[in-house]
Amino acid sequence: MTTIKDSVHDHIELEGVATDLVDTPQVQRLRRIAQLGTVKLVYPSANHTRFEHSLGVYHLASHALEQLSVEGVQAERVRAAALLHDVGHAPFSHNVEELLHQYTGLYHDDVNGLIANTEVGDVLADHGLDPDRVANLIAGEGQYGQLVSGELDVDRMDYLVRDAHHTGVPYGTIDHERLVRELTFVDGELVLDEGNVQTAESLLLARALMNPTVYTHPVARISKAMLRRATERLLDSPDIEAGAVRRMDDYDLVSAMRMNDGTAGFARRYDSRDLYKRAVWAEYHDVPDSLRTADPKELRAVEADVAERCELDTSEVIVDVPPEPSMKESTSKVLVNGDVRRLEDQSPLVTALRTAQREQWRLGVYTVADATDRVGRAAAERLGLDIEGALVADVTPGVTATLDEFEGASR
């Protein structure tokens, strides 16, 4: 057994297959993948990695298995899946995942080949575990896959607490020990036992508060959007393949960008935190449905058109359309008077949080600091938005605020 000191869970004990898996190159690579990607440009202490998060998920999964009285080979499979659940992540975690999916057809939990054909597969085989069955658990398949990837998974429980701890914000604090203790299976479904509607609501509320404060903070959104565009330009290079980028770590990706003429400018901006500013910040109800569902090619055409109108390089205009608001946690199941019910059908809090989530949604257009006013007006006109309502205006008429001036963005 190996004991590891953790900043969130105190001591984590690795046993069985985990003691060998943790030293494979695929798991050690996670030390070089930031858990929150570019969020560290907003919260300087958010330097934690996918490696320590994976240890935390393993720790909570082990406790959940004990509470559920799951033992033997099945328990070892779940522990292995918990430790390995993030090995498929690309550099900077989720920031470039959707872009790489367009090239590879793979998301971070599509790990069958990665697990089966690397040192990880050898370790699993040595311990009598089928790599494909472990990969299926990572994808959330089957009864026990819900523990690793589902509405009440231990992944979510760890990252909320860990992200709150490392950013210093109080909103992600949840009673994860109670959540684990109250898990049970009913007809193969993972649910929270009787008397835990408020426990489920706490998970939902924590995620709802962390989202605008940390995960979609305006500065984080701008830096993520810049990273995605730079990665897209990097993939235009004939000697760079999406599959290779997917297996890079954060340092590999930034280094590749520094050495590429098309992305060196972004690398310089990233290194010095010289980020674009907001030119447009439009609310959900002010954005046409067709624009909220526009595909990447359409958005690139808009960027090129606005850049040409404003005499800028195409890379200096970014249109950032976030996904439709969603709340996966609202479908988690709780036992109420012996019946399994979805949280959204039991809690009036869900409706209020969905309303708040939609009110917080914003379409952004970002550009270099000295072009925000003209880009904002050109973009709003091109996108069919109300110009005055969409611009990020300072209190002084005719002046567009920089992001750090507007609502005191965290540094």
C-alpha cells in the first residue's frame, strides 16, 4: 500500500492495481495537465493538475465502493477506472477538446485504444483486469460506470471541492463525505438515499455558483477562446496532427505554438497574460437562435468579415458562442417516500437555477485592446444584435471598457 498526502482529502491510500497504474507514463502525464486550463490566469493559485484530481476521484470511489459493499474484481475495475478516468484529456483539459473532436472523433472519455495499447493495458492485464471493461466504466457504461461518470459521480464531487480549494472561492464547498455515504443502488440506478433532497441540491447549487465565478469567468473565457483559435491555426500546419496534439501536455502545446509562425503571437500573449478584451457581451435573449447554434465555419466567416471591415488580421477577432445552458445535475436521482425521483421533479430550486443560468449566458466577441469599439459595432451589426445593448460600454459615453476595468475582473 502507498499513502499519499493530499491537500483536499488529507491521506489517500493506493492499493492493488492502483499502486502500479499511478507510475505509468499515461497517468504521470496528468501532472502536466492543468485541471482548470487557463483559469490560472484569473486565479493564480489554481495550479492543481489532473493528476491530483485523479487521485481524489480514486479516493472517493474507494469509499463509495466500501459503503455499497462492492468487493473483489468488480471493485478493482471501478478503482482502476476512477484513477484512469482523465488519461484521455488533451492539453489544458477541456479547453481544446471540442476542437480536437472535430478532427479525431474522440472525446476525453474515449480511451479504449489508449488503455489497451499502452503500459496501462499491461498493468491491468497483470492484475487480471480487462482493459476494455475498465474503459467502458470510464465512459459511464453499466451500473458501476455511474460512479465514475454520471449525475452523482465521484468525479464531480472531487473537482468541485478541489477547484474551490485551489481558487480560494467558497462556492464549491459541498459535504462530499455525506454524498458518498448516502449513495445506494435501486434497480441498477445510482441514487441518494431517503432524506437527501437537500444534499442533492447542495451539489447542484455548488456547480451553479462555480460556473460563472470560476469556469466561465470572463477572463477565463477569453483566454480559452484564444487558446482554441491558436490550436486551430496550429492544426493547419502540415506537420501537426490532431492525434499527436491530443497526447501532448500543456507545456508541449505552448512550446509547439512558440515555434510556429502562425501561433507564436498567441504564445507571446499567453506568456505575458496580454489577453484580448471584450468588444461585445450579448445576453441570451438578444442573440438569434440561428446564431446560438451556428457551426464553427459560420463563425469563422463572421470573424473574417469583421476583421476585414476593421482592418485587422483575422486572428485578432474571436466570436465566442457558449453552448446552450444545461444542468446535468438536475437529473440526479433521490429516494423520496420509497420512490426514485429526479431532482428536477422534486426541487423548486432547479427552476430558479435554470433561470439564473440563462440570465448569465453571454455571447462574446473579443479583440485587441485598441480596437474594441470599432470591432464591437461591426460585429453587432454583422451578427444582427442590438448595437447599444451588446457593446461593453464604460460609464463614459463613447468609451469601451477594458475587461479588467469592467466589473473588477480577478487577476
